Amino acid sequence: MSADIFEKCVNFNVVNDLRQAGFYPYFHRVESAQGPEIIVEGKKKIIVCSNNYLGLANHPKVIEASAAAAKQYGTSCTGSRFLNGTNDLHEKVENKFANFVGKEAAVLFTTGHHSNLGALQSLVAKGEVLVTDKLDHASIIDGCRLSFGEMARFRHNDISDLERILKKYEGKAMLIVVDGIFSMEGDIANLPEIARLAKIYGARVFVDEAHSLGVIGKNGKGTGEHFEIEDSVDVLMATASKSLASIGGFIASKKEVIDYVKHIARPMIFTASLPPACVGAIDAALDLAVAEPERRTNLMNSAKKMNAAFKAMGYNTNKSETPIIPLTVGDDMTAFKMWRMLFDEGVFASPVVTPGVPEGQAIIRTSYMATHTDDHLNFILEKFEKVGKLLGVI
């Protein structure tokens, strides 16, 4: 009898086991806009797992701009950017983003994931090397796999291990790829040391600012601005699905680099372009990110408050220094139980388990918005203290 390709699906029991136990945390139906308070399956929750860092996803001006773009351009561009799917709004937003981050040019992909896939696949060829942090986002790893280059990984934020790899491949064309803010850990890449080594070994630097754009830096430009070394970032990636209240992703760099990516990247050529409504939302969100810096101030103040309070309770927040604050809780089942208890108490959080984290180091990932009030934050802290004590986590 021949093997059945669906056999692994039939034997995939972990999801049903979690459902039957009442601990299944995924694909819960949200029935409202993503503000600090949301409706999940008919019940109000305080959300601490959204990436709506600046709180712009339900801002009236963003909604108005999105609706106006749909009214003018329709609901779809009906083709790829490469052929019939580029309009003047795409080009306007690309120029605005490039100016914002201080690069010569930018290109807008349909998703942030596609941005990393397209840029890395096109920029790194056979015989060249991608040097990545072991905790880089999955989209970076996927982009590396699509390229014909060799991938070498260094221990998380370990500069000596990075130099070991750069020495090994010295003389080859190399691209160092790191997250600005790491999405699960909440810490910041050691960009000054990465840039120093890149200069010594002749490598280029690519920074994924998905979680850092709008969040860190004097003007919210991300990690380069945070460390005041913007020119050390050769290629900057940012998604529009977080601080920019939409979806899509940018790659920004020198004009010749962007022109090359636009004509080589498979996710650019073979994917339909970002719908006008999404582009209109990005356009307005970029303006608000510049015009209302107090949002970033509020966000970082909330992050500092929550990190300090969690530590005082006895939680391990690892090395977080941003609005992403992971709480290490132990094994996977403890994380699932904690998620369920928090959910029942009115807090919607995210459990992250193996293989997303090492075995026995499951976390509850929390993240915050500029629009969380002190009442929201105090409610969250009260519930985390109650549940953490009941489970013996703190």
C-alpha cells in the first residue's frame, strides 16, 4: 500500500488535545477594531498582544484616508507592481517613507514578509553569504532560504560570535541581517558593534525595523537613529502592519539597490500589489507618526512602567527594553494554562511555546500601545499578579 501524504494531518493531535482541555489560544475571533480594549467572541478584553504600537489602527484620519483611497482607486490594482499594479499613491508613499528614514529610495511590497523574502532573495547570490542572528524573524530565515547564498548564524546579540563568522568568510561578499527590536525578546540589536565589524570586514548591514519603526529613535526612525548611526544601515526594512496601521512592507536603501530589487525580487514581480485602501492608511499613518511624537513618548513610558512592575512582582522579563515584554513562565502547558486564566480574567495575551522558544522557556509575550491608559495598565498588572501567583510562576 502506498503512503498517504495526508497521514501526518490525521495524526496531528496536539491542537485537538488543547481544544478539548480548553487551553487552545489561537484563531480567536476579534469582533472590533484593535484598540486597547477589544471584543473577542462577544466579550470585552484588554489586549496586550497587539503590535499597534502607536495606536493608529483605528485613528479617524487613517480610516478616512483608507476609505478615500478606495473610493478613488477602487478596491484592487488587479496586478503586480511590476506590470499594471503601480499607481501614483504607491509612489507617493514610497517617496514619503524614504524621506522619513533618510534613504535615497524605497519600494513598497504587499506584506512585510514579502519585503524580507524579496530583498534577501534578490540581493544575495551564489557564492555570497547571509550572516544572521539566531533569533532573527522567520521572514528573514525564509528570505535566506530563497536566496542562492550561504547562510551563517551567530548567537543572539553575541558580537564575538559574529566576528568569528565574519573572519571565516572574510573576502566574500557578506550581508549582516538583524532585527532592530527582536519580536519575542524585546531587546535591541547591538547595532554600533555590528556596524563596526561590518566596516572592518567589508560587509553590508540590513536591519529589519518591523518592531522598531515608530518606537525607538528621536523621531521614531528605528535602530539606526536610536544609536545615532543611521548611515551605518545599508538596507532598512520596515513593515506597515505595526506602527503604520496597515499592511505592506518597505525596503529602503540607495537608488541603485532599490532599482535592482524592484526588477529581481520574485515577491515583487509575482504578487498582486498592495490595495489602495491599505496604501492610503500608510500615507496618513506616516504623517501622524511625525506630527504626534507624544504617542511614542506615551508608549515608552508605559513600557518602562510595565517592565519595572513585572520585575517587582518576580517575573523574568529577560533583557527587554522596549514595548515588547516577554514573561518567562516555564513549560508549554503552563503557558497555555496562564493564557486561559488571563483570558478568563479579561486580558488577551499571547503564549509563545516551543519551537518558538527553547524547551522549558515558554513565555507570555506582552506588547503595549501608546493608547493604553494607566487604568488599562493597572488592570493588566493586577491580573498578571493574581494568575502568576495561582500558577506558582511568581
